[in-house]
Amino acid sequence: MIRIFVDSGCDLSQKQAAALGVTILPLHVRFKEQEYLDGVTMTPDEFYAKLVETDVFPKTSQIPPFQYEEALQSEMQEKDEAIILTIASKLSGCYHSALLGTREMKHVYVVDSETCSMGEQLLVRKACMYREAGLDAETIVSRLEAERKQIRIIALLNTLEYLKKGGRISAVKAMAGRVLGIKPVIQIVDGEVSLLGTARGSKGGGNLLMQYVQKEGLHLDEPFGMVYSGFDDHMLQKYIKDSAVLYEGKDPASFLISRMGAVIGSYAGNDGIGFAFFAKGIASR
């Protein structure tokens, strides 16, 4: 049997993970001296409430090697194989932790997703689909490592301050998001966060987000999905309605939608939305 392990940076809920048959290992989130496990000892509601109530910037940390080792030893049976999908190694140390924690184990494959949140989740879902189709672990890994190059995440945020404080974007770039009413649009490709542009107001930001998705080319034959941060998905639902031209008649009820957990939310802040998809015109294999 092929066991699939992921980290909480993919923003799968426990319910979604159970339905897919994957195991989530939580990253760590710290507010001052208090440490929490993403999605385990801190729910998204609790995280966003704390983000509003305090001016303390949350800090995140990778899953330590021993937790990968313990998780695999607990769940793997003789002759099982394991695929570990991690958040981008340029964003977190989970990839190297997984390699270190499983270095003495056989039949274990560690894959750097080179993305995060819904982008990582798309790869997780691909891995599950290939497992269901009966592919062996080595073939699945080969496909995932090729297909990750196609994935794009484009996001509209309220501010770049959280990314700046977390060291994911420069102070100079963060200045673009400080002007009142200006919304930054960012992209994550190959684990790198870049500022694509800015727009005035949520409507302008949503239009800019749609333009960049159109520019990359949304591959409708591949899975795609959206994520949101904050207490509810009102901004995301508005964006889905306003950008219907992207989906060519697809039913929004079928879209993959997840809420950013504490780790990704630590860099997005409140009221962010993101779109993850496979871009057209980029060969996967």
C-alpha cells in the first residue's frame, strides 16, 4: 500500500484529508512564548481571532525530523511505501526535515511541492488520483515532480506586511501595499514569492487577479481551486461571481475551496484570496 503524508501548509482540513486517505502533519505556530500545532491545538477561527486581538506577529516553524519518523513508523506496515509531500523548501524547512527524519527508512519518497496552500493541495490530490489508478510510488513521484512546474498560485492580499515580517518579501516591495486602498497581487512559482502588481480597491484587485490568471492560462481539464483567509469567504465568493468568464460554464459548487490555516494565514493576513491552478502551455511530461 502507498501511504501519503502531507504537512498542514497544504490547507487541507482533517475532514478533507480523511476523505482522500492522507495523513496531515502539523507545522508549528508561535505567538510570543505560546506554541500551537496548526489545525490541531489551534483552529483557523482561533488563529484569526488572535491575529485581530494582538499586535504580535505569529512565527512559524517546520515539522521536526523526529515527527516525520514517528508518523511513518506509526502508520506504515511491512511492504508499504510512503510518499511525503512538503511545502516548498524555499518557504519552509519541512522538506529537509522529512529527508533527515526518514533517511534510514526504505521505500520512502520525499517530494518538494515547490508551492504551498492550494497549490500543494493540487499535487496531493494528483498523488491520490494516481494511487487510486494503481500506479506505483516511483511513477507517482516522477509525475508529481514534473507536474509541479505547471502549478501557479496568484493571490490578492490586503497587505504585504505579514509577508515582509515573515521574511518572504522585501521591505521595498512591501511599501506597495501600505498605501490606503491599494491591494497587492502576488504570485508563487517554484517556491518564490513575487509581487505582480497593485490595484486600487478590492474590485480593482479582483480584476487584476483575473487578468494574471488569464495571462498564465487556466487549464480547465486539470484540477484548480481557491483559498481564503479570515473569518469567512465573502470576498472569495464575490471574486468567483465576478470572474465567471474564467471557468467557461463550470459549476462553482464543484470548485475546490479551502481556508488558509494558521501557517499560511501568518503570511497572508486577514481577507486574502488565492487561486491555484495548472497553467496552460507548460509541458508536464
